[in-house]
Amino acid sequence: MKGTVVHHEHRIGFIVIRDEKGEFAIAELLGKYDVEMGDVLSGNLQSSGGETLFNQTQDESMEVFIKGYGLSEQDAISMLLRTH
């Protein structure tokens, strides 16, 4: 599945991804990756836990920990705010 990065919270290393169905996922970056808003990612966005996503825009594989998926935009914002 593909998704687009719609938010990158640099201070805590989290990204918010909007998938092809219009749902949102929150992932913690498990390394120093050059991720920008608008980057297109592919991989398993529909599961919790450790995953390898491919950043098609930056041509880079990324290790992430997906904290939530299938979320509405409001749910994603609420979950992100609780991680601070």
C-alpha cells in the first residue's frame, strides 16, 4: 500500500501518513531518515509494530514502528498529541 507523509514531528521522530483509502497511520522513525511532507511511502501501513517502509521519493528504506493505523485525521492528531 502507498501513502503520503502529511506531517513530520521532528522533535519526537514521528510521521503521519495518509494512505490510498484516505485513512491515517502514525509511525515512529527508528533511525535518522530524510523524510519530508509529501514524500510517497510504500509498505504495510495496515499493521501495528515494526515495519520496513520504502520512501519512494527519497529512494530509501526506513525502519519504523507503527503506533496506529486506519485512523481518522482527528484521531491521528489526538494520538500524536498524546506522544509528547
